Amino acid sequence: MIIVDSTHAGLGQLSTPYALENGGWTSSFLLIGMGISCAYSSHLLGKCLQNNSKSKDYKDIGQQAFGTNGRIIATTLIYMEIFMALVSYTISLHDNLATIFSSSVGSNDQSSHFAHLTTPQLITVIAVLVALPSLWLRNFSSISFLSTAGILMSLLIFVTVACTAVFGGVRANHDIPALQIHNIPAISGLYIFSFAGHIVFPNIYTAMKDPSKFTKVSIVSFSLVTTLYTTLAFMGAKLFGPQVNPQITLSMPPNLIVTKIALWATVLTPMTKYALEFAPFAIQLEQMLPNSMKSRTRMFIRGTIGSILLLIILVLALCVPYFEHVLSLTGSLISVGICIILPCGFYTKIFWREIRRPLLILNMILMTIGVILGALGTVSSSKSLVRNLERAHSKH
């Protein structure tokens, strides 16, 4: 049972080769350190749930620790992460569709005859509209199936990159810089986003037949995922060097069959994620609606609001098409809080009277590192995003 959140695994792994190339091979220690820290913080969430049987999800733990303010902070970060992750997924969808269809349209900038959209933008709009009905699903077992499909797509992407290294005729002879310290703030956001998924861990804990095994499962899961990310990062950086794209699939030789498989897997991954990412919001929305309301009316309200949000996400993704900067900003601004800062803070507050000194010091150190990396990464990625937007605006 792999508990690392499949909602972000596929998206995060695309950027690890780019992050390693830009941060230097020594930044792999940061990647591994974050994997270990996130495994530890998931263990802390399990302990918080064990302490209070009434707590069922991440927001409940926030309330258990800091009352209403804790719930508000947790809820805000959860919905911000979901929203920004979906923007990143949609940017990825556009970029990979543009590569797939570039040979047939001749250029990624070729305009279509509809609303002044480029052909890749129009295809992206169609793809999102195809995925739109999945937001109306009320059967969460169907949504769970989409999650499994997402995990399979992630593994498929890893295998295709490995096949490129072995059979693709690309020599893995590029030297990776030792350390590029000025890039560490930005790439730390990419790394931490790869492990984001703590918002669903309490739900997994409560659904387990034997919750006492949660920590063991968590350690095994994070060990496997960290190994996969690190291996993929070194493979991609050695294969493509400084030219490696923020999405590894866009660096692969276009003539290879495995490249076409990887591109389509990357396209299908976001389309399996929309309903999955929207599920927590849908559950919360249903709880807010009056019980007297008819089931069909509830479904209509949920589906309509979800559809409107997805269309807003689509517009944002097309207007801000800078995958690595949006992903880094999400990781630094939000994911580091959900994955490291809040779990350590929740545990420290809940167990304040009985926490041992070494554990208290460890939690304080992790929270401090999280705040520093989050602040530096947010500033760095925000500046890069603004620079790119200004550059694009000046061209027009």
C-alpha cells in the first residue's frame, strides 16, 4: 500500500531532473532529506490521530492543536494547494499536448480560428472540457480508480525515461554541477512539492484496518518514492544536461515510441486528477448543504461550482504558462507548510506536556528550516514568475 499522495507524485517527478541539474548533484541530499522529513512528519500526524479518536482528517488535527484558528489555517492551505496544483497540472497538459501536436500544426504558435487561441491552447481547452464530467462523479470508488490510474501513469513515465537511457541512443555523459547555491531556494520548492500529500494521510490512517502499521507503511512508501525520484533526477540530468526541460518528458527524443508513450501518459495524468483533487472540496461542500436538499440538486450544485473552478484554473494556466515557477511557488508557499511546518507544530502543541526535549528540538529545527526554505523559495519563484510575465508582455 503506497500512501505517498498520488495526486502530486506524477507532477513532482517530472521536474526532479531539472531541479537536480540546476541545484547541483549535492542537492540530491536536500531531496533525500525532504523525503525523510516528510516520512517523519507523516508519523507525527499518525500520533496526533492516535491521541484523539475524534480527529478524522487534516483539518481536525489543526483544530485539535490550535482550535478554530488551526482549522482555518489548515483548510486555507489545503484548498490553496489543490487549486495551485491543478493550475500546474493544466500547464503540463498544455505543454505536452503542444509537443504531441507540434509536428502536425507546424508551430506551437500557430493560431486557430477560434477566440484567437493557439492550436495547443484550443486542444487543451477541449481536453479539459472532456475531463469536466468527472467532477460530477459522486461515487468516490470511481474517483479512487482515477487515483490508481494516476499512479500507473507515474510509473509508466519513469519506465519510459529509463528505456530512453538504455535503448534510446542518448548518451548519459553530461556532467552535473556540484552545487549551484543561488538556485537552491527555487528548487527546494520543486523538491518539497514532489512529496506533498499529507492532506490525505489522516484519511488513509482512519481507513486502515490496523492503524498501528501506519508509520511502517509510511517509511516504506517514502523510501520507495525518494529512491524513484533520486534515480529519475540523476538519469534525466545525465542524459540531457543543461538542456533538460522542467518537464523531463519534453526533453526526450521526439522520434522514439517511448517518448510518445511518456507524452500521452503525462497528458492523461492531469485528466485523471481533476476529480481526485476536487474530492475534498466536494465532500466539504456537501456537508455544508442542508440535509433536506434533494440528491440531484446537491449533485448539480457541486458539479456546477466544480466546473466553474476548473474553467478558472484553465484560464490561469493558459495565461501563466510557466510550469517550473508555478510548481516551485506552490511548493515553497504552501506544500512546505502542509508537509513539514504544520505537522511538527500540531504535534508539539498537542503533546506539549509530555514531549521529550530531543523531539522538541528536532521539531523546532524542522519548522525553522521549513520557514526559511519556504520564505526564500517563495521570493525566488515569485520574482522568476514576474520576470517571465513582464518579458511575455513586452513581446506583445
